[in-house]
Amino acid sequence: MSDAILVLAEHLRGEISEITYAMLGAGRNLAKALNAPLYAVLLGSDLAPLAARLGAADKVFLVENPQLNLASAGTAAALLKELMAQQQVGLVLVGGTNVSMGIGSVLSVRTGLPFVNFCKKISWDGALTCTSQLFGGKILADVKLTDGRGVISIYPGSFPAEAGKSEAAPTTVKLELPVAASTVLFKRYIEPEAGDIDITKQNVLVAVGRGIQSQANVALAEELAQALGGAVCASRPVIDQGWLPLSRQVGKSGMTVKPRLYLALGISGAPEHWEGMQGSQLIIAVNTDPKAPIFDGAHYGVCGDALELVPALAEKIKAKKGAA
């Protein structure tokens, strides 16, 4: 049996993050291939209800301490290093999110294990191969961990969360580990503005870029999105203009989305935007520039003016729904 695989379970405001389930699913596949146990660890307070949701793990370790809610990278890495030594852990999976960012690199330095960042794919064929996304998705690099040991930061949206969800009741173990004093402490969570939607949970997204020309034309996209039963999102230039709130931004500096339909209107397709929506099941692009990069990755494309197409398309969809 190989050394254990450990998932740092990410949670926020009493909820397990989706990336935790994605890591558990990926970890379970590796555990089978390596004949290794799969563990999860929770850091923070009021952990028992959260642990009950991690049935995909063979064992869940709980380190209860209020100071560990959104702990600094150094504090979390110190605890993980101690746990790795106690439980014979050889491979650690952490989330590449704002919550866990930095933990993997610090843990790598302190343990001497190799670190793979922005991991989008993991496979085992006698060696552990991790596909890492570099330079905003312009380069995909295969990194081999020949002995299956290391620290891997999982890129959000790369692995299915459903694979890591289980109704089974995991074995839980409470640990008493010393928590070192830190100069970085979590004070409070600032809620985003209420009333907006979560574009990461939408099946249909109508995305607008600088090609819509003015804020008034956002209403055309809103009408189409409503007809399709979806929501409007945008590339960064639209957000920077203040035409839509930051919560609607898709891309490297915004949200990563994976809807069933992504309709890109007047979006050129810069790598920073493509990074946030490339996982969409169906991508349809509308742009007046036949050489726009968005057409290179879209499943279907229309070389034309979105401002002319959108109203006609919305009317057709509403008429078809009315007839049905």
C-alpha cells in the first residue's frame, strides 16, 4: 500500500466548497490506482456537521480551533506538515482558490516535496502525471511525479464535484495539534451586494463584450437571456465600464463558469476570458471580426452584428415558446 492521499477540505461560512468534492473525486480515483487510503482534513471550528458530508474519504481528521477559520498559508501548512508525518501522507491536494491560495507552495517548501500548481488533469500510468495550466491557459505542461509524492493545487472547475459526493458516514478523528501564533488573522467576511445572481450555477449564459458598444445595449442581452431561461455575464471591459457588477465577470480575474450554453456576443476571445468559460458544453460566438480568437474555440460562430441578431433571435425564441 502506498502512502496516504490527503485532501485539505475547504469550507466557508458553514458550507463545504464545491472544489472539496472535486478534490475528493480526483483523490478517490488516485487512491484506487495507488492502493492508498484517502484522507480529508478540516481546519476551523464547528467541524462535525461539515465532516459528515465528506463520506468519499476513508477518514476525516478534525483540527478544532477558531484561529484556523481562513487560516494563513503559513499556519495551515505547519499543521498539514505535522499531520503528514503522523499519518504517513505522501500526496496532498489543495484548492487553487482565494481561500486556499498559497498553502500548497508553502507546504512544498517546508516538506521538500514537489509542487504542481493550476492542475487540471491527473492520471496514473506507473507515474503520477499532472497537467498544469500555465500563462492563462496558453501552455499546458505535463509534470510527472515518479514516486507519486507531492503537493498539488487543483484548478477550480477541472474535476467533477459529483464524483466526490457520498452519503456514507466517514470515520472522524479529532486531533490536538499545536497552532502557532500568526501575524495574519482572519477578522471578518464582507458579504457581496445582495440581490445579484450566481453565474457559476447558471445553465445558460449570455455573455457580452465591448462589441455591444454601450450600456443601453445590455438590455438586449438581458431580454435574450430571459427568453432562454438564463442570465447575462460579461468580459472584463464591460465590467470595467461599470455596465454590470463585478459578480458577472467571467475570466481569469472573474468567475469560472461551465454552463450548458455560453452565447458570446461581441467578445473577441482573449485568453484571460477564454480561461473562465472554456469548459462550457456548447459555445456560440457572434462577432463582426471573422478573425476574432473566440471563433477558434467556439462550437458555432456567426460573423455578424450582435446588435442586429439578438433582438431577432429573442423574438423567435419567445414566439416558439408561445406556440408551444
